[in-house]
Amino acid sequence: MTRRKMTLIRIIPCIVLAAGWVLVGCNANRGTDGDGGGRKFVTVGTAPEGGAFAPVGNAISNVVEANKGERNWKVATQGTKGTQENIRKLAAGELEFGMSNAGIAYFATRGEGAWGKPFEVRSVATLAPNVGVFVTTAGTGIKSIADLKGKRVVLGPAGAGFDYFLKPLFEVHGLSYDDMTVLNGNYFTASDMIADGKADAAFMGGAIPIPAVTQLCSTQDVVFIKFDDDAAEKLTKYPFYFTVPIKADTYSDLDEDLTGLNVGNMQLLTHENVSEDVVYNFTKILYQNRDEVAQKHPAGKALNPQNAVRNTGVPFHPGAVKFYKEEGIWSEE
């Protein structure tokens, strides 16, 4: 046997052993607060650009990182496809926190629809309403949700899970996905498709103002499609729907006040397996520095005593509950 082969035989077991210790260390680190030795990497999953999840997730991550004090954390964001991927990554232990639509998470925690099984995600904070609007252009003649029948409508990115909250919404307006040609794309893509005449209308949602709607108004004569007056009343069995007023001039093409519909609050999620200490301290740092989040994005204003603990049908993590009780804002109702 050559000297080179003998050297490799000695080195390879060491490499395998070292790799094993690294994997064990990474897995164990999820359940600690990073003060027991190694640095704690705290990752927040966001979403594609165009909506509010990405900038709000970045704001949350940056504020917690800047105010962590001596805590041995490295807080950063990870771009994802949005709520559904964040929920799956949380379950797989690939994220500690993730941005979410409460409507999609509602069904995930119950294992309904395509989820197949319950996912044990937990709420950390209820954020801004995810205000849904449908937009079109003046030339289409579309004025109501019923007018979408037979039209080409962009209903979010493929696989993003928008159908969880859009299908019930269409049902109370007497429509189904089969009544229209469903197109997929993120909000900016939807804006481009409308401008290029490749789509007749699009759903867009998020914290107001929605960047992609603002952009579309800058280049097109945008018409905001109205919901039926009793739509929200027909959806009361779900805790995540409610009306949200949108003031005139929020967008350049909005000449009068409009009633938007919350289709599931933006929320910050974690998983039940993330340690109570990690969630408690993350929640505390975030909430106590919420004004900084609001300075980075208007949606940060929703981190207030009334809204942060709002029940959207997704159970809160015990670490978050512990902090909110100490803060005196938690309600057992």
C-alpha cells in the first residue's frame, strides 16, 4: 500500500466524524438560544418581490439583528416562494420564522385541502391586513367580481396557495376557478401582463399600498373591481376575512374610497419545535422595537397592542404568549 493511500485512509474517517459533529450541532442549535456556545442562525423566510412580505420580512429581520444586544444570533432573511414554502421549510427545520398569509396557514394547521396532514406551525405576531383587490383596465369593461366570468385573470404565482382564500371568496360571488382562465404570476408579472394585454384582470394583495398596484397605476388607466356588499358577511365562518377601507388617492387612479377585503392577515410564523426561549426573545426584541419596523415599512404599524395578538385561527407559540402576557396585552378569549 502506498503512503498516499495510507494517508487517505487515516484522513477520511476524521472528515466523516467532523461532518457528523457539524450536522449534530446544526440540528441541536434550533432548540437553543445561541448562548450555550455556538452562534444561533435565525432565518426568516419571506416571499417573491412585488408584495409586502419581502420588504416587511426584511424589516423584521434587520430590526431584530440590530437590537439583539449581546445575544449570539445572526438574523437574516431567506427569499422563498411565499407562505406554502415557508410552512414546509418551518416543518423541515430549515427556517426558524416565516412570513405567512393567515388564510393559507389556517388550512395548513388543520391539514385541509392539498396539505394532506396538519402542519404544526404557530403564530408569533399578527401583522398588517393582507388587503386583497382585483384590478383591471378601463377597456375591459369589468366592474364587478361577477364580470370576471370568461376572462383571463392572474391569481398569484403557481403553487403559492392563493386558491385557499380565493376559492371561498369566488364562491360567495357565484363563481369558481372553472369560470375563468386562470393565469399565474407574481404581482409585478401580473401588472406587466395586464399592461401587455395578456390578461384582463388580476388579484393583488398585501399591506396598503401594494407596490405592484402603484406601478400599474403609473402606466395604465386602472379600474378597481368592487366586491359585493355582503361578501364579508358571507365569509364570517373564517376568522381571517374582514373588510378594510382604502382611502381615495391611496393610488393615483383611485378617485373614491374603496372597500378592500382582508384575505388573511400577514403574519409571522414559527414552528412548535422552535424553542420557547428563541421565540420569546425574538418576539420581545421585535415588539419592543416595532417603531423601527414601521419606519422601514408602513405595515410595521400593525405591531400594536390590539393587532399583534389578533386571533386568525392559527395558535400562538408559547414563547410569544409568554411575552405578550408579560406585556399585559394577551387575552385568553
